[in-house]
Amino acid sequence: MNDVRDRPVFRVEQIDHVELFVPDRREAADWYRQVFGLSICPDYEHWAGDPHGPLMISSDGGSTKLALFEGRPQGDRETAGYHLVAFRVSGADFEAFLDRLDGLTLTDHHDRTVTRELVQDHGQAASIYFNDPYGHRLELTTYDVEGLRCLPVAAPERPAEPDREPDVEITSIEAAENGAPPDGDETRAADAGEVMWMCHGCSARLSADRGLVCSKCYRSTCPDCVATGSADEPVCKSCHGETAG
């Protein structure tokens, strides 16, 4: 009997399409055209002649597609197996998309107006998250992160200072003065000269090795503001409270 390891490896070519349910296929196609530049695929448009068939839209001539079906959309229901659809662009196009945000008036699943301040730095990639009008969660991402204007610029190296001040401690009182809710009597230390992210829950400054990203709202979070979830999918206290409620 032949060893299965000697058999040719089966590999799919690519993801062909993702199916979304919307109230009106043509109206949804027009929204995706305005926001992402997707257009209807002429070769498959006849499928939409069936009320139960899909309207196929694509940005690459039909190689990878969204299939729009009429039906109950995601809305405010929690995601299960499907979580979101991510679209990849170049760094220049990512910046161009951010420049269009004021005119698009997009919101995310927390009903926040999406602005460039909500861009998430993932190290090797940068992403921004929002919903379509039907509640489907979407992501625009780029791997061309070098030189992006929307990401913080590292501070230049400075010569050593022999009489340097000790680490700055951010107390809950200071956090409250900056618009963040107090977090008991706890303090958090941060290096005074380091450029870092801010925890959205307590405003603690975060270094790259301490910062986390909430798997629900995708905002920067410190370990003390994580309520539950695994190390790979932490959930912040804010999102955990909404789920519990």
C-alpha cells in the first residue's frame, strides 16, 4: 500500500467568494462600489435574475468575489463562524482611503464614527475596521506600513542622560484628568522618553511588548484592562461588560 506521504499534496487555488446576506442586492452593490470600488461581474450577473441567486461583485475582474444574496443581514447579531471580511490595499491606497473617511461617514460595531484615529497598528500591518450598512464587519488592511502617516513615528535616539529622571508613574487620578475613568489606586509605570500606545480603558502608556489588542473592538488595551479571553484573543473590560449585559 502506498504511503500517503508520497501522494501529491492537495491545495486549493484561492478563496473564490464570500457570501453576504443583504436586504437589496443592487443597493448593497452600489455601497460596495462607492466604498471599496467593487463592481458587478458581467459574466455572472445573470445569476441575479433568480430572486434566490447571488449578485457577484469584485475588484479584480471576478477572481475573488463577494456574493450578495437577499436575506436577513448580520445586523447586531453576534458573529459565530464568520467574523469579518478583510480587504488588502497598498500603503498609498490605505492613506487615500483614510482621507475619504469624512465623506464616507462609516461606523463600527460600537456605533462609533470611524476616523483615522481608530487605525490599529499590528506591527507588520495596519488596519481599520467598520461595518457595512447591514452590520457586516469589514476590515481594510495594508502590509506596506513603512512611512504610513497614520502611524506614530518613533522618537529619534537621544544621548544618555546621567541625571535622567526616574520612570514616570501614571496614577488613576492623572488618568482621570486626561479623560479616562479611574482604575482604583493602581499605578502604571512608563518610560518617559518612549513613544507608546495608550490603553483605551485607563490611558496607561504601552510599550510594544506590553500592549494588547481587544479581539472584539480592536482597540489597544493593557493587560490590567483585559477581562477574559485567551492570550491570542483577549477581550477588554468594556466589551466584556457589553456582552454580559
